[in-house]
Amino acid sequence: MDLHVDTTGSSERPTILFLHGSPLSGRMWEPQLAGLAPDFHCLAPDLPEHGRSAGIGPFQIRDAVRRLSDLVVRSAPSGRAHVVGLSFGGVVAQALMVLAPERVDRVILSGTATRLNPTLFAILKLQVDLNRPLLRWLPPKVLAMMMRWQFDLPRAYDANLAEDLAAVPGDTLARFLLATYADILTPTATQSPTLVAVGSRETPFARWQARRLAETIPGARAARAPGLGHVWNLQNPNLFNAMVRAWMLDRPLPQELETR
């Protein structure tokens, strides 16, 4: 069984593989798939146990990388793709860079983490355990409204959020989040040009992780999106799309971004 994939643009254009956060799905990339289609061949898969790939599982990082590598081989004539990963999708993107570097061109990692030490992982586990009852008992529509409020998302995405949340039970989410974050495969020897992005309104921990990640990945650049939060591809799609277009085409980044 193959992953569900939303596709836009011509396969004659450079391919971009978009990897979503969890427990969302590839539908979080709708503004990118629409806005970047004239310039790129865009692929937004639902990762295993997410969205319309919920029946594929259990989620394991190496299996996900194998499936994504196969998708790139099938979909991109060159057998390679640019990669954009946000949050959990950024962790998966890093694993793809480590385990299948031959499939990866240029990369953007946004709002994601590098390898966690035991103390940080213990804090993550505590947060997951505390949120597990909410994820288990609250209706998806309520969870979607809470997520929209937390991340300052447009109301138009409520229906998609509710459907995505309904596809990933709380215990399932806790299981693969903890398994994946316990051993993040950070690409410390990659040759793929990498941009590490973060919203200025992300948590201090997220901003610190972005700095660490940019310092860890060879030759990486860092960019901060002023006034924006975690899922900023939905908060300001035009700026996010401009960043993606510029980075993947090796052009100057948008002036609105704070870069180093």
C-alpha cells in the first residue's frame, strides 16, 4: 500500500517533497501546493498513520524514509527532490538526509528539533503524557479549535484540522512521537544546502533548537520569520512560498526574513 500523496505542478519542473507536522497531514501544505505549482512539481504525502495514510503502519522512521525514497524515485525524473519539513516533518526530513542522501537536493527545516539529550527527552515525555488524556477524550472539532487558537491559524483550516486529528488517536500519537524523538537522526555530514527556519513567536525552546540545528548541520543558514509562529506556512503563505522559491532556486531570500 502506497502513501496518499497530493501532487501539483509538472514533473518537468524541479520536485519538492513537503513533509507535514504531526498529527496533521499533507493538507497543511495546500497553500504551498497551489502557490508553487507554476515553478515546481510539488509532492505532499500523508506520512504513515496520518491523514489518508492512517491505514499504513505502525509508524517507524526507517520505514517512512524507505517509502519517501521510493516516492521520490517514482515521481521525480532525476530521482532526487528538494525537501521541506516542518516540526515532526522536519525530524523525518533529517532522517531522509541521513539514510537516503542520494534522494535529497536542497532542504528547508522549519520549527523542528535536533537530537535531544536525556533531560530534554524526559521533559518531552512528560508533556506528551500530560496531553494524552486531552487527545484521547476531547472531540476532534474541539481539538482543532484549540490548535487553531494555540498556533494562530486561519479559521478556514478547522475542517482539515479536525479530520487530521480524528485520524491519529492520542495513544498512537504518543507512541510514535516518543519513539521518533528518542533518537533524532541529525544530518551532521550532509552535502545538501540547508536552511533552518523558525518563527519569532515560537517558544524559546523552539528558537534555541533552531539555533542548535543550524550550528550542527554543515554550512546551514538560519532564517527567522518575524511575528510568526510554529505553523507559519499557513499564517503567511506568501512569505513562506517566497522563501521556498528563493532557497530552492538558489536566489536571495525574502528581505522580510531575518537571516544569518
